[in-house]
Amino acid sequence: MKPHEQAEYEIAKAAIEKGIPAMLAAYPSIAKLTMSYYKELVKEGFNEQQALYIVAKQGYLAGPTSSE
């Protein structure tokens, strides 16, 4: 690895390591949002398999900006 590549690698690695605690702290909230979305889909008339498919495909970020 060239010196400049090594430096870029170290900077990127440090940035990722710095962000890990914040990402881990966000997971419980993401899980709650995802489960709430799933339950609301079922409540609105989707069967469990359909709701699971939708949540698995979109995550909790449903809407016009969702992929596909």
C-alpha cells in the first residue's frame, strides 16, 4: 500500500470506529420503529406474510423515497 493510501485508510478507519457507538445506540430505536411499522401494516389489513415482506423490503422507511 502506498503511503497516501495508508493515510487515507487510517483516516477512514478512525471515522468508522468513532461512529460505531452512535450506530449501536440507534439500533434499539430502529428495531422499535420497524416492529411498529409491521404491526400497523397488519392492523391496516395486510396479512402477516405481506407485512413482513413489506418491512423486509422497505425497512421502516416507507414512502416515495423507498427503493423499488
